[in-house]
Amino acid sequence: MTFEEYTLEEKTLLAPYVSNTDKDTFTLNLPQAMGGAVMARYSRAPGSLRRVLIDEFLKKGEIDPKKADALIERVLIAYGDDSVAELAGGIQLCVENVSQITTKLIEDRRIGVAYIEQSSRYVVYDQKDAKGNYRYLQDAEQNPIIAGEHAQAFKQGMDFVFDTYCALVGKVLNHLRTNVRPIESMKYKIKDDKEVTLSELTEEKDIKAFKRTWEFDTKTKACDTARILLPAATLTNVGMACNGRAYQNMLTKLYSSELPEAQIRARAMHDELNGDIKRYVQRAKRDEYSVNTEKAMKDLANELFKGIKPENEQAVRLIRANTPFDDGIIASMLYKYLEHPYSQILDTVHRMPLETMEKIVETYLGERKSRRDRPGRALEHGYPLLFDIQGDYGIFRDLHRQRMLTQERQFLNTRLGFTELDSLFSEIGAVDDIKKCQEVSSDLYEKIRATHGAEIAQYPVLYGFNIRFMQGLNLRSAQHYLELRTGKQGHPSYRKICQEMARQLIKEMPLLGKSIGFVDYNSYESARADSEAAQRRKERKLGEE
């Protein structure tokens, strides 16, 4: 059953191009170049990929190659050649109406995989299904909360949060367009590199391009601002193009998760992939070695740190690789199972007797019976740069996509505080509404955690609550990462994190820090305006050609 319903005529149109028309998981039967372009629309389309296919790519029941080629070119202009090109290879699979928590498990794979995800920066999550339900995980089979004692409180709390979110998006957008960025006062580089106002334009196509840029610019700011109220249970859509080995590893990880949702989605993905690459995913199954090791490490970490209160830590801390290697790798082994900052874990490990360290290592390695029993990413410890980061969940979701580095995260919770509120909320008198949503989320988290455990309790946690994660990387990777993620079009919150990462790196390594020469330390009121205006210029040129 899908969140979005289709008519019989629409299902007939879709049938040749998708593996099914009535499930949330399906593969594509399209030329790979076109599949990549259709998938690219995920990040800004509020509905299903199948809806995009019907509305934008199918004409009179079939795909027109010439029109499709023009659409692909326009998508490349809008979304960037590199990211779309990655989606044009491998088996293309769509997983729709999946929670943010399970989405991150899917996207944990790094090799042989390309992803595209519906973005909370461009899509307003105000849709409801035929029964009037908002888009958050309410299926009792996938979400144990719905079948438990907190079901009513969870639904009432999440509905309240979504009601508040939807109202605030509208209020912020109206305030922006009326008082902060009225269209008459804005300037955009619509035709060339010279900024112009709307009143200076005479051609109808330029006036339309200006208005479209302004509408997108203000909508993006409204979405960027209000998304802190979305809960981790929010449903999203993910498209991916992977090779067989990557899919097999991904399915194994999902099958081995404690989340019923992850296990159920793994089965659905497996069923669809069996139609295309059955032999390449036949070994995908629950990994008992991983399951048992995870449980043993969680129990041991909680035992060792029982009574040790997590310390407050700065948002970004660079930890150099000159710490004792053994201590550093053991601290990395413990990190994901705790709520403490890495530096505190490392200091605690320094004071541990050798036999305790040996027990941690033995538990982390577990009972390996073959080379395929592979321990976690703590064994990757040893990068010259290791950052311990605390930022809101929205920041983590964005920065999680960086591939060429090692990263580990702790469970999302409500105990690390809430992100700083944008001044727009004060201007529209919404601060009290946001605090009420925080209280609802925190109360649900603690109750659900006591009943279902820390992993299930992540579902009601809002994007605005902080999560702790660490990233290990070398200088070349840092150059690409920090220069990319501080670009003007980036979300203001993660730009601040990456700017601070760059500052600390340069302070610690003044000579080699010169290698990251294109970090943008400026702040901008309008993050997407220039890129949107640039897109209008490219579209104008394309139209002329």
C-alpha cells in the first residue's frame, strides 16, 4: 500500500516502466540515463517518483525520446551533472515512505552506491493521505510504538507537531514575502552577471524567470527555517543506483537492525531486486555475528560508563591523531553505544586497566567464524583528522551524505539540547509554539525509551534536537568536503559547522591548512538565490539554442 494512490489509467501508463504500481518499493525499467534524471527530481518533488514520471516524462502513454532528452538536460542544469550521473548506472531502486531513521541506515553504505533523497529544504511536508494522516511512520507492523501503550500519545504528539510545522511554514513564508524579502526590493542575476530588480525587466520571459527565482528563494528559506520541527518519524523517498554487491551489503545491514521497519523494508527491497539480480543478492540475510556483537558492545559500554555523566562539549572539536593509537581506537569502539563526547570517552579509556581494554577489544571483534564476519568502522580509526561534532539532526542528515571518510553516530535523543532558533520565529511570535513542540518531543522520547529502548525512541525526536557524531578524514578529503559544504547555497546551520571545522584545522595545521583555500566564511541571508538565478540564465540560454 502506498501513501499516494493512482487511477487505473495511471497504473496502465506506469506498468511498462516500474516493477509494480502499488507498493512503496520498486525498481525502474527505464533507460538508465532517463532513470537517473527522473530520480533526481526526488529531492524537490513532494510526491512519488511514479507521479513525476506521469506528470513530466510520459506523453500520450509513452516516452518521447526527444522530449526526454530535453528534460534530462534541464534536470542536469537544475541538479548538477555529477550527482545525476552517479544515478545513471547500476540497478535503480526506489524506496518510498520510509522514515528518516531507516533512511540513514540505507544510506550508510559508501561503496558502489549513489543516492538521491527527497529534501526537507525544498519540500513542505504538509501532505495527508486519503485517511487524513500526515506523513510520519504510523504502521504498527513497522513502528512498535503504534502497537504499544504510548500509541495514542505518539499520534497526538506527532499530529500536534505537524500542525504546528505546517502553520509555521506558511507564516514564515508570508512574513518573508511581505516584510523581509518583498519581490519589489529583491535583485537577481536573471539575464547575465548584473543584478536587476523586477521593475527593470521588460520581456515577459525574464519577468517570469525573476518571479520564479524569488518564489523558490523565499520558499527554500521558509523550509530551511521550519524544518527543525519535523520529527525523525517523517516519511521520505529515496532513490538509489547500486551494483549487486552494494545491495547485498545494504540488505544485510537492514536485516540485522533492531528496527522492525528496517527489516520489513529490507524484505521488500529484496523481493524487488530478485526480479533483476537475484543471484547477486542471494546471500543477503540477517547477520547474527553483527547482531550479537552489537548487543554485547551496547551492554558493555553501558556497564563501563554507568554513573559517568556526559560532559558538555563544544559543537566542533578536532582531535589530532597524535593521541595513543590503541586508546583512540578503543574509544572509537565505544563511541556509538554512548551519549558522551569522544574526548571524555578517550580520557576514560586512558585510565582503564589493560584487562578492561582487552575486554572491549574482544567484545568488539566478537566471535568471528569466517572472513565475512567483519567488525565495525572503529577499526578505520587512524585518520590524521578526527572531528567530534554536535549539531542538530538536520545538519547530520546533510553531512551524512559525504562519502570518502569514516563516520559514526550516536543514537538521536533529546538530551543534548535544541538548535538556536532563527530570528524569524521571534518576528512572527512563534517561539512559544516551538518550545511546546520541543516539550512534546522530549516527553515522548523519555517515555518511549523507557518502554522500547533508545533506538525506537528516536522516532519522535525533532530535527532541531542535537545529535553527536564523529568524522575521520585525511587532508585531501577535508579539502573537498569543507570547500563544498561551505558554499553559499548550503544550509546556514551546516555551513557554520564546516566553517568551524576549517578554522580548527588551520589553527592546528597552519602550514598544511593552506590547502583548503576555498572555504567560504561569509554568511548569507539568501542561500539559494544565486544558484537559482544561475539556473534561470542557463534555461534562458538553452531556450535560445
